[in-house]
Amino acid sequence: MPMIQVNLLPSTYRRPEASSVMQLARSPLALIVLALMAAVVGILVVVSQMRQAQLAQLELQLRQVSPKRASVEQLMQSVQSLRDQKALLERVLESRSQWARHLNQLSNVTPEGVWFTDLLMNTDKGLVIQGAAIGQGGSEMVQIGRLAQDLKADPAFSAVVRDIQIQSIESVQDRETEVVRFTLTGALVNNGSTGGP
């Protein structure tokens, strides 16, 4: 059976009845919820401060690394430049090595009594060989002509110089000896080996 309570105190002396919100605020559950909310807020503040500290540290590391990055990029450019120079030097050395073989062949086909006084090579004039031979009553002319023919016939030499011609030939007297001076010319074959011998 339900109990009936009768309050006989006058209304001015009666205690006001607590509302349901007030009763909820006084309950232990409300205190626990408030404590949890305060803990969550505290944790979020701590996490936020930690993140800010990490961000500041990363920014400091980035500022410290930036000069090193520029140095590394400059070093990489220097390495690439050295590689390019090395490749160019290897091509020049290969070209000179080829011309050393060609000049050796030139020496091999040169008749006895004929020598060279000048050797010029460029892209405009091609190959210009100046030389001389001791006058032997006309046989030196044959030797010079044979030299030009032998150079034309040599496959290795004609691969880099084509159309060997006698450009000039003259006989001069050097004291008591007759000397025949000559100039041979040839066009360079465009194979990239246009560097000097």
C-alpha cells in the first residue's frame, strides 16, 4: 500500500522540493560524468601541446636540413658535370687514339726519301700534309704520286680522309741538293673524328 505523507508545516516553513535536474546534479553519476569530461579536456590539451611541440621540432629540423639540401643538390650538379667532362674526355682520347693509328699508317706508306714538314687538320680545309723529297731526277715525283695513291687505297685511312690529292708540287734548290716540296690535301669524312691528331 502506498504511504501518504502529510506535511502540516505552514508553507513558509516548508523545504522547497528539489527539481529533477537538481537531484540529477547531486547524484554520483553526474559527478563521474563531469570528472570524465574534465579528464578528456585535459587529455586533449596535453595532446595538443605535444603536437605543437613536435611541429616546432620538425620545423627546426627542416630549417637545419635546408642548407644541407642545397649543398647536396650542388654536389649532385658537380658530380653530373664531372661525368659529362669524363665522357667528353673519353671521346677526345678515343679520337686521338684513332688518329694515332691513322698517322702510324701514314708513316708506314711513306716511301723512303720522303718526309713531312707540316700536318694540319680542321673542318674547313680538311687534312693538309706538307712534305718534301730529295730530288732524284724525277723519281721523287713518282714517289709522291705513289704516296697519294697508297693513302687513297688504304681502307683505314680513307675511312676518315677521302679524295687525297696533290695540291702543289715544286722543286727548289737547297744549297747543293735539289728538294721537291709538295702539299697533299684530303676532305675529312664527317664521322665525329674531327679533332686534331
